Amino acid sequence: SQQGEEDPQALSIQEGENATMNCSYKTSINNLQWYRQNSGRGLVHLILIRSNEREKHSGRLRVTLDTSKKSSSLLITASRAADTASYFCATVSSGSARQLTFGSGTQLTVLP
Amino acid sequence: KAGVTQTPRYLIKTRGQQVTLSCSPISGHRSVSWYQQTPGQGLQFLFEYFSETQRNKGNFPGRFSGRQFSNSRSEMNVSTLELGDSALYLCASSSTGTGGYNEQFFGPGTRLTVL
């Protein structure tokens, strides 16, 4: 079963605009990760944020984590057509299970 | 370093047959996990192997099995295929024994179609 939901399910923006995707989850976590997937291919790891962190940056990516609300957001600034992909959040629980539990994903389309 | 490789990339089988998928992790990675991706259920965890031992298992029937070899390469097997097994099967490797506590590196996947 999936950990939670991502919002929105689909997002379409113009090149140069910022894109924000949200993720909610249900259980206590050790960390939360964001992945990108281009059309039916493998997933690419973007960023990992641990439960004791509130914000993390990597290039044009900014991730926030609010453990009290069990939610996270991914912001992509100055988007490019090449950012068009599906974006997934994935959690690792704080229990003994260490697998990634994925959200449902956001399909981002960046129009040139 | 070479990335995670999966073979074959595409596979077509008929109901009732069995299939074996292969995954070679990044050199030095000892943890290998398998995931199934379908349009209806999304990405779901199948199992994780570390040092030739299954350490964690998802909620899949016993028709789904796997193993890991001493060189960390892993195989998964699906017996008595059903139409619903049609999916993209993704393998991921991780550098530490803690598996998902760190980032996982995914292969390109094997697209299985069951007719």
C-alpha cells in the first residue's frame, strides 16, 4: 500500500516558472526522499531529508519537511522543459522496515 | 562507476508461465531492493536482500520470490504469471547495510507484459 498522497496529481507550467509539489504521509519516518521518473524509466534520486531536518536545498530544488503535519513539499525553481517528468516522494519509516514507501506521484509538464 | 543494470529490459510472457529478472547493483553495494510499478497500484515494494539474505518483504503472494548471490547480483522470479503481473519491475541498490536509510539507486527497469 502507498504511504500517502501527492498533490497535485498533475501540474502544467511555463518554462521559467516555479513548480511546487506536496506530499503527505501517515506514519513516523526516519527520512523522506524525492525521486524523478522520466516516462516509464528508472527513478532518479533527487534529495533526502531526515526527520530532524526542516529544509534542504540542492541546486534548483528546495525541500521542506513538517513532521508535525506529516507533510513535505518540493519546490523546483526556474523550471526547464527538461524537468518534465513524474515526481515521487518516498518515506522510510522509523521502525525496523527500511523499504521506500512511495506516494502516488505528481506529473509535471513544463511548457517551452 | 557503472549504474544499476537490469536484464532483460522487455519481456513478453503468457499466463501460467514463469519469469526470472536479473539485477546487477552498483559495484560495492550490498543491498538490493525490488519494486513493482503499475498504473493502478503505483510503486510497491517487493523485497530487499542484503548479503544474500532476504531482510524485508512486501505484501506480495508467494509466487514472487528472489535471491541474491555472493557478488550481490540479484534475481527475482515470478511463477504462474497472471495478467495483473504486467508491470515495470525496478531494482535499486544502496551502499550501506541500512538500505532505505540512504538513497537508493535505481536501474532502468524490466517491462513485463503478460498476455
